Amino acid sequence: FFLKNCNRDVSIFRTKVDELTAKAKSSPLPDIYSIQDVMKNGEDKSLADREDRLRFPWSEVDKAAVLLPGSVLGVLATSTSMGKTAFTLQFSLFGARKYNETVINWQCELSPSEISVMVAAQVLRKNRNFLTKEDLRLAADQLDGVQYFVGNNATINNIEDVLDIMEAAIRRTGATMAVLDNAHFYTSGVDDDVRVLASAL
């Protein structure tokens, strides 16, 4: 370093050593950082402008909910048929179509066929109760290249088994978004369901 980078100049060498020493001292412990250094050397973009954040198709929600990789979004409702599945389906499909997300959507209650009808209705902007086989084919053609996978197994009743399948699917597909709809389907009625759910998620 003295010979090549400093051209044998002792004053430059000393300055560089002082800079490196100060930098080393600014992080006295492994995985401990000076907040000022993090601020100065951190992200060039705002959190809202990061390419790897979760995107929503509704502008106000997209501005309010900035979720980064590793974030967990929980959708709660007091009773069934409140729109949880439709909501998660809409924003996850939006991410797959517009931002090239690869999605694994595990459905605890709805079959892949039922989900496909909901997706087709969204793609074609039609009432899902009146879709024809031709409509489904047309929607499938419009989703060419989109990486959206639906999982379902009616014989499974353990959340750990579901998570094992989802993890394998994530490794296989390189999924960037995972949906579990809904986790309480596997935890209601078990002893200490809060602990089971917390350890699983």
C-alpha cells in the first residue's frame, strides 16, 4: 500500500492510516455500527423508491405501506368473506404482472381452480360468477410469462407441513413473495394457538 498507493509518500501514508484507524474505531464491535456512518453511506434512494419493495395497485395504499424484503404483512378481518383473499390476490398478482415478482400463494381453503377464476376475473375485469372456459383461456394467455403459483392440499392440517412445502417451492422457483391464506386455518383449535402461529411465522 505504501509503495503502490502512496508512492512512498510518508505523509499520504500517515493520512490514510489515520482514516482507516478512525473507520475501524467507529465500529468497535462486530455488527455494531455508528448511526452517522450508516446515514452517510446508506441507501441512495428513499425506501418508497426501492425496486425490491412490495407494490400495491392503489396509489394511497402504495404510499402508506412501504414493505421491504423480509417484511411480513398481516391482513385481519373479524369474520369470513371480508375480502382478505381478494385483497392479497389483487396486490400479489399486481406485483407479479408489473414488477416481475415470483409469487407462491398457498390457499388453505380455496382450490387452485377457484383461485384461477378470481385471477381471470381480475385480469379480464369481468364478474367472476359468469366466466366461461374461453374467458379462462384468454386470461391465461394474457398472463404469459407471469410467475404466479398456487398451492393447496386439503389433506394437510399442520402449519409446519405447509411451511415446509412453501419453503421448497420458494427455493425451486426463486419466489420473491409468499402468501399464506390463511394461517389461522391451521392453528384454530390447537393448544396455545398464538404460540404455534408465532413460532411458525
